[in-house]
Amino acid sequence: MTSSAWDPTERIEAERLRSVAPPQSALAQLRRDLADHKAWWILPMLVTLAVLSLLLFMARGDVTVPAIYRLF
């Protein structure tokens, strides 16, 4: 019998290993969670959200406003 990703014993073992692992950065945790849950489809949405957030943050300055208007 092959084990699946939803096997409770594997989940308990994975949680035990994570509890003794050294702390990781937020990006490393995100990458690990995306790989564990096979959620790579969410990555383009996160990148788009980050780029738009950066554009909005930069738009607060008067110097960057003309450059952003040219993009759209």
C-alpha cells in the first residue's frame, strides 16, 4: 500500500520534524508550503500582487508618478 499526502502518520511525522527544525525565513516557509501542498498555481498571483503593491508604494512619490502612468 502506498502512502498518500493525506496519510495521518506522515502528517504527524512532518509536524514533528518541523518542530525541531531551525527557524526559516518567510520566503523559505512559503516555498516549502507551496511545494508541500502542490500549490504552485498560486505563485503568479503572489508575484502580481507584489508588483502591484510595489507600484502603488512608488506612486506615492511625485517623481515616479509619470513613469507609472506610461506603463498603463
